[in-house]
Amino acid sequence: MLQDCLRYRSLIRNLVLKDLKLKYRGSVLGVVWSLLRPLLLILVYTVAFKYVVRIRMENYAFFLLTGLLPWNFFSGAAMASTEAVRDNANLIRKIYFPRAILPMATVIFNFAQFLLALAVFLPLFFLWGAPAVSATLLCFPLVLMLHFLFTVGTALILSAVTSSFRDVSHLTEVGLVLLFWVTPIIYPVSMVPEAYQGLMKANPLAAFSITYQDILFFGRFPDLWVQLALVGWTLSVFWAGYRLFKWYEPFLAELV
């Protein structure tokens, strides 16, 4: 897959640019909208959970940032991947290229927006008195890589299955809403009753959310179980996505 990505990098670049142009076509602010959305969510959740629900936590807005930005990347890429193959049906029927490039391009597009948001928001929060990040920041690139690969695996699965079952797109939309609330994004995992913490930790997205919060907000290394969960889930989902998509690939032109 890496060889295919390098060989067809021009196609990937054009697909990403196409998505960028389509998303912001006719928009005055353009790519700034990708920054305004997480900013608005942070403001809304800060007011709702800090001043209404009254969660006792200093720098709660920064805590939200460390969970919301990774979630927006994953959810955006997962939702877009359900249409990645179907929306390019004409391209699939006309020329040959590795079909996995299509969901890969959607992930790269959302990952680029994720990195842009990190580059803008993190320095601002540090300047405004957010908790200082320690040496744990050195783990950040590795976590980003694992998160990217996990999302690629998820996108491969969703894009392949949606080519046969159109309802997967709607199920994904509903499933993402449910996943958001059972993932410790707007609340720390310590607030969950101990009897349910084990069930929540079975959620792979919880491992990513906790890791981002640990290394960016709390300035500590995640627990061993979290580290093992990150690696285990990433390898499993990426391998499953790769194998499933390879099985579907010869039939995609007929299915779409």
C-alpha cells in the first residue's frame, strides 16, 4: 500500500485538492471554517459542562481541545470514507489505479485539517496559561501516526462495505454519535463509575482520547494498558481493513 501511495502520489494530491475545492467552493472564509467549527464546539461545551453541569477542572477548554480535535479528524474521515468509492464510480470504471487510494485520500484530507487545527490552537492555549507540556510531547508524533493508521484501516473497511450495503453510511452517522458520548472526550475517564470503566476502555477511541489528554493536558505517559490498546487496535484494524478492501477491490467496478 505504501508503494502504491508513492507511485500514485499525484492522483492522491489531486483527489485531496478536489475535496478541498468542493468543500469550500463559494465560501468567503474558505479553510478558516475548519478552525471555526472546533472553536465553536469548545465554547459551547465549555459553557455547558463547566458552568451548567459544573465539572470541576481547571483549563477545561484546553482539556476539551485535546479530545475534540482528534475526534473531529476520525469522525470526519470515517463519514467521508463511506462515500469515497461510490462518489468516484466513473473514475473506477474508466482507468486502473489502486482503489485503496480513494479512502486514503479522504483520510489525508481530514488529517491535514487536523494538523492545521493543532498548529493554530495548541500554541494559543499554551500562551493563555494552559498546563505546560513535559517530555511526554515527544510521544505525540508516534500517537499521531498510530491514529492515522487506525483511521486508514477504519476508512478501508467502511468504504469497502458501503459499496455493497448502502445503509452502512447511515449506520456510521448514527454510530459516530453514540461513540462520541461513550468516549471520554468532554469528560475525564475518572468521572466514569468504576463498574463501567472497563467497558468504556474496550472502546479503541477511548484509548486514543485518553492518550492525547495524558500527553498534552496532564503531562504524563499513559498507562501500560492504554499503550498496548493503541498498538493492538491500530494493527488489528489496519490489517483487517487492508485484507477486506483487497477482497472487495476486484468487484468494486460492478458494485458501484
